[in-house]
Amino acid sequence: MRCPFCSNPDTKVIDSRLVADASQVKRRRACNECNVRFTTFESVELSLPRIVKTNGDRETYDSSKLRRGVIRALEKRPVSSEQLEAMLDRVQRRLQAISEREVPSQRLGEIVMSELKTLDAVAYVRFASVYKSFQDVADFVNAVNEANE
């Protein structure tokens, strides 16, 4: 690791600790040239697949876009922020587990709906109504029946 103060490429690790629920390593370093100490953080960089939209467009997975959609479905529902974050983490882990470079948006929608189904039935129906573009009451009835299964 290059020293950020004198640009010397030779630094040494003094201390390492796990932080952020063991998802990062915090390293305390010292420069062998100027003796300045500094901290670095190391984390795994996992690539998420690109999402293939129904019209054929491809876009990078955007967690904030998914978060907004799920928050909208969970509006005024008794779901805590911790439950929301855990659900979004599970969705992201499931996407990473697919280990393909591209995933159809339909597959992402199915993953989100399966997570919402276990989290909150009303949010599941709300999300499904937008995701599946419900056209009439029968579509809602089918979604409610699926949520209760």
C-alpha cells in the first residue's frame, strides 16, 4: 500500500481488526519512510449481474432503485428498518448466488416478491400489482390468494 503522505510504496501493517459485522478489515499502517500512521479499510468487491429489462435494455443493478420500490410497497406497514435492510441484503445475496453476468428483470422481480411474501402480505400484493401490471380485480384476488399460501 502506497503511503498517502509521501507516496512511498513500502508500508507495514501494525494492526488488523474486523469491522462492520465482519464484512470489512480495518488495517492500521505505518509508512517505512516518513513514519506517518494511517488507516485503510479492506472489503470484498462482489460483482452483481446486469439486469436485462423486458424491452431488451441492459442496466447495472441499482440497489437504491430497488430500495425505493420496496419502501413504496412497505409504506405504512409494520416493518422495521432492520427487517427492510435484511430483506434487501438477502435479495442481493441471492442475485450474487445466481453467478450469471446478466439476469432478466423478471427473475429479480420474482426474488423480491418471494422475500416480500414472507415479510408482509400487503406489501407483497402492492409490489406484485406494479410488477405484474394488474389489469383488473381478478389479478388482485389472485395475488391475495398467493400471499395467503
